[in-house]
Amino acid sequence: AMEEVCARFVSQKISKARWRPLPAAALQPPDLFATGSWDNEDNRLSVWSVGDAGNGGLGGEYQGEPQLLCDIRHNGDVMDMQFLDQERIVVASSTGTVTVFRHHQNNQTLSASHRWEKAHYHVDRDASCGGAACTGVVCNNPEIVTVGEDGRINLFRADQKDAVRTIDNADSSTLHAVTFLRTTEILTVNSIGQLKIWDFRQQRNEPSQIFSLTGDRVPLHCVDRHPNQQHIVATGGQDGMLSIWDIRQGTMPVSLLNAHEAEMWEVHFHPSNPDHLFTCSEDGSLWHWDTSTDISDKPSFLHQGGRSTTYFSHSTINQSVVSAWLSNDPTKDRMEITNLIPNQTLSVNTLDILGPCLVYGTDAEAIYVNRQLFA
Amino acid sequence: PPLPQVVPGADPASRQLCFEWGPAEVLVCETLFGRGPALTGSDAAGSGEGKPGSSCVFVVRRDQDIYIQTLRKLFNESHGIFVGLQRCEGLAGRARRAQLVQVSKNYRSVIRACMEDMHQAAVSARDPALHSQYSTQVSILSAMELIWNLCEILFVEAAAAGPLLLRLLDWVRLHVCDVDNMVREVLSSENPSKHKLFWDVVDVFVLQGRMDEARHLLSKEASANPTSMTMYRILDDLMKKMPVPNLGNTQTLTEMELKWQHWHEECQRYLQDGTFASNSHMESICKILLGDENAILEKKELMTTWYHFLVTRLLYSHPTVKPMELRFYAQSSMDMFLGEEGSPEPLDTILMAAFEFELHQVIKECSIALSNWWFVAHLTDLLDHCKLLQSHNLYFGSNMREFLLLEYASGLFSHHSLWQLGVDYFDHCPEFGRVYLELHIERIPLNTEQKALKVLRICEQRQMHEQVRSICKIMAMKALRNNRLGSALSWSIRAKDAAFATLISDRFLKDYCERGCFSDLDLIDNLGPSMLLSDRLTFLGKYREFHRLYGEKRFSEAAKLLLMLMTAHIAPCSFWMTLLTDALPLLEQKEVIFSAEQTYELMRCLEDLTAGKSEKQEFQNDDVETMKVEMLRLALARNLARVIVKEGTLEGS
């Protein structure tokens, strides 16, 4: 399926790529995505269209190659970003600032519509260089949660000037990523291998639950929650290991799966087809993890770890359907995993999936779009 | 490459320039050194001090093209090809050659893609200065592709007599595109044969050996002009019959030469019997078919370059030219084409060197003429993989391939963003790559932890322990400055930097003594095996464990641990007083916690401490300290009394 991939060199290292969410009743695949760059003197937030495959070739353009619609300067590295809605994108900066950009679709321009200066900072917020990198952002319109190198957690509301809630010193190490667990609860991962749950309903500035890796406290870089089964959480670590956690029980991961050879930068369950999971890494690979097929005769890449088999048994009532992700019998349930990038060189920093479409961006200054993921 | 560069804003007429070498650039600034008196004398203002020296420092880069935005695509895409080339070994013979030719073609297609982008940029540039800058880049890229293509034919593919000419024809057709507009104009006109450029276009086709296209055009003339029908038929037949070398092995060179001889004689006959005498255009075409140098040279304007002339000349007089004979024809073609007044430009010199198979000369001339290292570095590497540069060692550095790759990669490292590409180039320089990488990687500014992690990964993969330590230390220091003790500790644990871990542990303990509670519990409670990195860190972890046990009211375990911290000398002496004070509440509990033996040990610890102190700092003992010691002594004595009673009772019962 590699022929389906369209590449474009964009002369900037891509740190983030995100599909624009589809309207609720949409049937067509996504056609627009945003990217952010890092490590440039002049970093940019850009919006691209992938056009309609049927109308490809108009104006002599290569069919399917992403076309730049508009871009805007961004102060600092783009550390993370997410669409708040169809028009607004929340961007986290290495300067500690969090900006909401608006994409004006009538005249294809971008503008900053709101900005929280130095939402993350060290010691002195007013010092000229006191900002601390904001490493992660997650939105649930109108709420925006950010985490940073300062170990701080901010809860913003898109239309409010000041933070709704700030937890200073929430973590003594760097918080690398954040995601929503439920509407009032978030999950964070940090640089000492911990996964924490925070509940905004509680006034205490303490996590409601802490999970951690055993042995060497390998930093965790990314986290995603299963879209339907909220107790299943996937994280990616500095050693490239994919950890699957069941946050209903225990404090350690249910399984550790090894494919990458260096930092895993992002992990995403497929939003509507969560038997599929995608991860990308500093080692230049992008793995597609597929638990949907039963392929008992194929060799397995799965290797068990993290805890003993006795620890987890699916004997609990109300568990007629056991997710393939939590199953721990390697002889019965196998996972098919495929590397989608054959000639890997530099880091794949980001990926996003929506419907049949995959977009990813690399340090080799290229963006790739695959519009027939399951073809 | 040693192109003269003008330092903008500097005025060498009034001041001298001084400079300082950097890793990939030169710092230049203006100075009055050595000219002071003369300058002040002529200074009209007469301030006596002269004008203050300019405070500007100019950065002069050794590889300017690295900074051209549009070329980033070239650097990134070719990086992938380069890495691929280094990885693919194992094939041999014909397959290997085909593979190398493919790699060469990939490089060229990247150049061409970049050229198209640059051309688009030039077209859409409104600013004339920008437009001319882009246009210059287009012509440089075009020249690079032209040279590369020729090198591909001669060195990488090493085409043999026969196919060689076909390749050279392709090369000329691909690169002489000045005439394309003319061709398009004539072909799209209503009546091509009446167009004033009609015969020019026919000539262009003939000169480039595009026989089918020439015949097609001629047929239009024939149908419009019935009187010349016979003449046309004969010329058309000659053009159709012209033997060409073929790519397969179906005919030998001798067969080809024989056929060609026949055809040549036939052309000769028609020319001599005056068949074309009534039409000068057709006569001149016939002369070209016969390889008449003067007839070909008359079409100089249509060929535009000497190398086009060379290839046309070869086509019609030496179609089976051997690679080693090229040099003679090339030299004479250039001389004939340029005439006496024309002098060769750098591009001509480079192409000539290639035709002469002077590989090193090609690379040398390219290094001088181009403002980037990209071209020579990649071309040389490819030629090296073709095993063409094996014997050549430089009197400095290692070999030419490595020298050029090092230069190119150093340029990449001087760029704020492209430095990541440089790593793989250094990796494939066996002699000095490692040292270069070590020197350059330490100069990468680390503005976020994420970037630090990327740099760190590069170093760890290559076992560059020194650099790993240095990066972690920098990050740990930054975290410490920002009061992020937890982060600082994580970084020193990653670097296995015991000394720094001790330093941070002391900060934690100091904070504890001042505030009476621990910060960053989430980290200290989760040290795990990394606790063993430094003694102080071990103590910190254990001491925190004591507090946890105490908090959980597991008093006897807490007491045992506390005592152990002192008796096993895990706790630093400076901390003993704090530990003994921590023992106070345990001594005051309702039930007896310390056994008699443990109490004796505690007493010995206290006496050791006070004895050690009284010798050194007898007069510094403040009242609080003395009171503490007294309280401890009292508490210990009472505990001893209670425990003796208790233990005695137990024995007695």
C-alpha cells in the first residue's frame, strides 16, 4: 500500500501534524490538516489540503500531494497542537505560551485569536526568559489542558483570559503529554515513567492515582486512551516500548510491546476502529499495530513483560467482551504489526489518523499522507 | 569553496579586517590595528581618538548555499539517497552497476525537482533582486545537473563505444533546451513549412539526431512544395536508413561500422552528383549527414554550446567513438567552436576534464566553481562507490571522499536546523567522522528537553559517553537553576553522574531541614535501583523511607532503619544530629521501641558526635544545640531504664 503515500518536502522539520476534525455527520474522508515546525529560526503553523482524489491533477499539480493553504509565524518550537473545533487550533510553544489560532476558511488565512503568555514558566514568570516549554495540550471544547517542563498543569477555557485552574508543581519531573480520561479527569505521563490520573473535581493538588513502570524508570513520552473502553490506556516510552495499561486495576502495565528502537513520540488508537493502533518514533519508523485479525499461524512479535500472568485474569463479571489489547495469552491472540516506512532515516515526530487517512511528519522535513490506510 | 566573498557593511578601505576561525564559519570584524595614527591624523572631526571601531561582527560562512531555503529540499532528499547508498552493498557486477546508475539518477531527479521549485519561485518573485537571485540559482542547479549527468554516463555507467554516443545524444537533448521554444512556435503555427524558422527547426532536429521528428517536418514541406518531391524523397530515405548504434547486443561494432560506411558513401554520391544543388537547405542537411565540420559549424547558433557541436560531430563522423578517444574530439570541438577569441568558462573546463576522464580535475574544478559542498561531496561519494577513487589519498586528512563529506556535514552542522542531517554523513567518514561529530554535537544549543533528548539519542547510539555526560550535566544545571530538583536529579541519573546526584541530594536534604518536609516526594519515593548511584542519594531514599514507615506507625521498623543509617555510615555526619532528633519522638512513645542494645548504640552515636564536635568547635556550641544534646541524653537514659525493666520482666516471667 506504499504507492498510496504522497510525500512533500516542506523545508522545515515537522513536529506536529493534525487532521481537522470532521463535522458530526460527515461521510467524506478528511481533506485538511495542520502542521507545526520546530528547531527553525522561523517556525510556522501551516494548513494543508489534500484535495479531492477525483479532481486531482487540476492545475498540473501532482495528484494527492498536499497543497499549502496558508501559514503563520509561530514564536518558538511547536511542541504540541490540537484542533479545538473546525476552525480553531490550540498550539503549545517551547516558550511556554499557548496560542489559539483561527483558520479563516473564506480567505484562507490564519490569525492568532487568543494567547496565554507563559502559561508555563520557571521560578519567575516576569523574567524575560522565564518561560518553560509547554510540552502537551489537549482540548475538549471549550476546555484546554496544558502540561509543561515546569511540572505544571493548566486548565483553560477557550473564551476566558485567565486559567480556570492551575496546579503548580503537579509533578517534580517533566510532564511530557496529557490526554482526557473523562470530562473532568486527565491522564499525564512524565519523565520518570509514571502515569497519573488527575481529577479536577477534587480541590487537592494531588493525583488521584499513580501508575508506574517497574525497574528502570524509563521516561514516558506519549499517552492515548482507547476511544470506547476508557480503562485501556496506551503509552510510549523513551526505549520505544509500547505499554498497555488497565487503569481499573494494578499499578503496572498489563503488557509491554517492543517494536521501536528509540523514543516513541506519539501513540494513537484509531478513533473509530480502535483495534488498530499507530506509533511513531525517533528511530524513523511508524508501526501499525493490528489486533483485529486472528492470525494464529503467523509468528508473533508480541512479548510479554511487566507483570506475571497470574496477576491479570479476566475472571471478573461483566467482562464478556475482553479487549484484544488486554488479552495476555500470546498463544491465542496475536497482533499483526507492520512498519509503514521501509527506508527509515530520521525521526518520525508525529502522526495522526482519521477515517482511512494517515498523515505523518519527519525531521527530514517531509510530510506524508496516506489516504487509503485500510486498502 | 574558495569563492571571494564580500563582507557586507565592512569597509576595507578605511579599516582592516581581522578574523577568527570557527567550526564552519569565520568571524570577521573591523579593526584599527596598525593603522591607528594614520587614521586619526586624517580624521576631519579631529577628536584625537579617531572614529570608534565598528562594533559589528560579521559571520562569513564557508558554505553559503546551506542557508538557501529552497535548497533544503535538496539537502533533505539527497540525505535519504546518500544513506541508502551507504547501506546497499552486496550486489556485484552488472546488478551493482545498474544499482549505482539508479542512485545517480535519483540524485539528478532531486536536483531537477529543486530546479523546478526554484524556477517557480523565480517566476512568482515580484522583487527584481529576488528574481535574479532565483534565476542564478536555477542556472547553477542546471549546470550541476549537466555535469552530474555527464559523469553518470562516463564514470558511473561507463558506457562503451556505441551506447556511449546514444547516451551523449540524450544528454544534449536534455540540456540544450534553448531551442525548445522555437520548435514549439513552428509546430504550433498554422502552416509550419511557411514559418520563417521552419528550416532552423529541421536543422535542430538533425543536429540532435532526432531523425523521425525531422522527417515528419520535412514531409510537410514536401506536400506543400511538389517540385522538390524527388529531392525530398531521397533525403528522407537517407535519413531513414541512417544506421544507429543499438543498445542491445544484436549487432557488433564492426557490423555497425560497415553499415555506416555504406550509408556514408551513398550520402556522398548524392551530394557529389548535385541532387540537392537546387535547395541550399537540403544540401546543407546532406552535408551535416556527411559530418562536414564546416556545415555543422554554420549552425553554431542552433547548437549554442561546444559540447552540442561535439556530440553532433561524433554522431555524423564517429558514431562508434570509444570513451578514451573522446578527449581528442572534445578538445578540437571546443577550439573550433569557441574560435580564437572565445575563452572557456569554468563550466567548459569542468566538462572538458570529464571528457578527458580526469576525475580529480572534475572534482577540483567543481569545488572551485560552485558555492556549495553538496555537489562535490555527493558526486565524489558516488564515484568512490564505483571504485574509481581508490588509489587517491590526500596529503592531509584522509581521502578525498571523506574530506569533502566532512566539509559538507560541517556546513550542515552550522545550520540551526539542518544539523540532524550532518550526523549520518559523519557516520560514514571512517577516519575523522567521529571526532567531527563529537566536536559539533556539543555546540548544538539545547533549548528544550525534547531537543536535548534527540541530541542525547544520537550520542548514546554511538557510545559517546563524554558527550552524554556533558549534555545531561547541562540539562541538570538548567533544571537546578530553575529550581526543578526532580528534573535535575533525573538528568544526573541518566548520565550516571554520581557527583551531581550527591549535590542535588544535598539540596533536597537542606530543603528538608529548612522546611521540615520533603519536596518532590513523587520522585524520591520512586528512585528504584537508581538510588544506588550515589551514597547521598541512597541516604536520601532511605531517609524518606524512614519517614514513610514512621507515618505508617511502623515504629520498630522505622527505629531499626534510623539506627542503621548511622551505624552503617550511610548518613553523612552532618546529618546525625537531625537523625538523633528524629529518634526523640520514638523514644517518647508509650511502648518501648528501641531495645537495650539499640539504645546503647544510639548513645554511642550521640557521644561520638559530641566528642567529635567538642574537639573542633568547642566554643561554637550554641544553646539550642546543647539543649538538644541534653534532651537526647535524658530521653535515652529514660528509655534505657524502661527497656531494662521491660526486658527483665520478660525474662523473669
